Amino acid sequence: MASRNLITNFEEFPHDGRHWMIRWVDGYQSHEGRTSTPSVGVKLCPVSSNPNKQEICKPASLSEEILVRAHTGIVPELVLGTIYKNGRLIGRANAQTININADLTDNSSRIVKANDIMPERPSWWKDEFPYRWIGQSEYNLGKDFSNSYCVVIQQAQSTYIIPCHEVFRALMAPSSEFALALTTGPWATTRERIVNIQKTGTISDDEWLVILRKRIKDKFADNAANLTISEHGIQAANAIYANALRATGESYIYAGIPFLVNNFKFSVRAVQIQSEPNKYLCLEIISATWPFSNLTIHHGRDNSGETGKDTIDSDKDKPWPNGSQNNSSPNDDLAISSKEDPAANSGLDEISSLGVAWKNKPELKKIEKEVSYKYLTGKVTPIENQFFKYGTSGLPTHGNTETKEVSAEQVGQTNMPYRFLQLKKMLNLLRNKKIISNLFCYQPQEGGLFRDNILTWPLPKRVIDEYQKNTEGTNGPR
């Protein structure tokens, strides 16, 4: 399916020239406005261009907070602490990187509500005041989200609080298809959007087989396998929609870490909200080690469209159209809006979202297609051209709409290349020796991914596609 990489541009976010930080994401509704797609609340607060810990936890402009709603398919893009200006991602708040090694098999890890009272309180805490997991004086969630669920991990003298939104976003919803499947119905039914469950399962303890649906990328085969084959992964996925059904009205996401191991290693970006003892609010999971060693995942897909080992000529009509339309604005500036459902067969654009950098991932083995068909004749019905003003990650509609389909696809975060760091070091030495007068990092005004907390220049996918097209059949660039 044809696709382009977009620069994030949220229509519903403020367009007033100020910097707005995502402080919280929660509050699910079964549908947004007149659409058929579930939505989630996004709490935004104005901040400075480089907010410190005090401003992150206790912003002076808290009274100016606003709540906007977004389709749940866009959840992979919604990272706590990210900063937007005029609807575009421009940076993220300062936070410290913390490495955690969690035992997920005992009571040191559990799910609580943010305003639940902690079983133990510091000796200096006044008895007349309840000591909560997230106190309003530590990180004000207001009445809207004080009942949000969080995963808490207690180790030695430190407590780590991870909002269930981030657990869901980072560990269960690496793309819009996952997010929509997990929030639009019972997982026993909606998992069919991710895999062909009849052909997915275990080959042996160390070998799994997963048959992906068309829109699930090969790189997410391990995520799909864990949520559809692993017993604990299935339980974690089932809990998402089951908990929403129990709520009257708005619900809060209930997402546990989808692994049951005694040594889950991961890294987070966090702010310290209390000391003596230490308490950290984790804004973002940035890396993790896959807990199952020596696992091989065989993956394939039905009707992949790829060429098989053998090709058979067929005189039947082509069973698919001659490509999908992709007729949004001619540049990569498509506003993301949740006011409408997207048009079916509108083509798919992509947003590259901040994802987890996985280590020790299972070996992924692609199943080679045995047979493919070459269609010699047949009339292909063209798709009528239509230009779209907006994009969204919602459930497709065949009704009138100005909105096309957009998928948020997570990309694992990596550090700067070693050679770039060495170049940076040499330039700093030259500046210190007064050989060059000044040196500064020239970042883009907007973008989508970071390297060592520096915003990178976006490279549209269509540029890469054009390069590949021009170099086909050659030994290199022309």
C-alpha cells in the first residue's frame, strides 16, 4: 500500500505560538463526537521552551490547562512530556534516564490508582494528610485524572510510577492498528485485525508462528506474537477492553506490563516528584530488553502480494485495484484531526512516532511464499481521485468525509552515531581553543524523532522512495 511519512500536525492542539506540553493522557470514551472511533483525553499545559522539573510538575500556568480529545488510534504518538507548538512536535521536557530491573512476579510490581493511599508513608509526613501514589502537590492531575491507573514498582528506597497510558502505548500499541484493535472491542475478536488467529500459535516452547494481517509490519511480529500467543500477553490485552466495559461513562486505561518474568529490564525518562524516600514519575519508556531468550518467531501473512518461489499464470481478473489513492496535500503537511472518521480506501499515510528501542529481540524468520499468481488479463477499476484536508487514525467509513487514514508507527529510539559524537567532540575542542568562534546545534523547528534528546531533521519517505527508484539497476547513486 502506498504511504508517505508525515510531520505531526495536530489540528485540535493550540495554534497560538506558545509551547504546550502533554501532561497526561487518559479518559476513554466509546466514540468521539459523531465518529464511530473511541477517543482519549489529552491534557495540555503551556510551558516555557525548555521547562525544568519545577515547571513540569507544578507549572505556574496550571489554570490554563486544556483538554482535547483524539482518536485512540493516535495513542502511539502521545508521549507524556512532549512539547508542541502550533500543533507540531518541537521537543520534550527535561527528564533523567533511569534503568530499572523489575521483578514482575511478586508484589513489588502492581497496578494502583494515582490517588490511592500508599501503604507506608515517610516519617516526616503529617498523619492528618493522606500519602498518595501521586499527590496533588507532587504532580497535579486535577479531578479529571486522579483515578488514572499506574503501574508501580518499588525497589529498595525508590518507587517508580509508570502511567498505564505509557505501558499501553510503549509495550502494547506500537502502531495505530494495535491501538484501535485493543480499544474497539473484546481482544478475543479484535485480535483478528492483527493476526490470522487460526494460523497463529506455538510450534514449540522456543518457536512461535504468527501470520500477520496486511497492515501489520514485519518488525512488529514479536509484539503481535506476545499479545496473541503468550498467556500473560493475552491476559494483559484482554484487560484493556474488559476494564472499559466495567466503567460507567468515561473509563481509565488499565494496562499491565505484558510479560511475567522476574527480571524485566527497561529504561525510562522520569522526573523525581518526591525524595526521602525517592518517588519517580516515569514519562516515557525508551528502551527495554526482551525477556524471552532463545525465542524464534516465524512470521508471514495471507495475500502478501509478494512473489513466491513459483509463479503461475492466471487468466482471472486482478483481485485488487491498481493501487490505492494517496491524494492529500502535495507536501507532507496534513493536519491530524479527530472530528471525522477516515475514508475507506483513501490510502495510508504514516507518522513516525517515538517508540521503544528493544534489545535481545527474538529472532524473526520470514516465511518464504511458495506460490504466487501472475494475472494476465482483467479490468481494473480505478479509484476516484479525492483530495483530503485532514488525516486521522480512526475506523474507516464509506460516508462523506474530508479525512483520510493515517497510521502512527513507532520507531525505536537510538543514540547518536559514534562518528557524529566524535565530530561533535572535535568541534568543541576547536571552539575551546578559539580556532572557531562559535558552535551551536541547529535543530529543525519541528520534527518527529530524537537522537540523544536532540530533535532530528525529518526525511520524508517519498524522498527515499524516489532515491530508490532512481538507483534501481545501478551500482549506486546517479
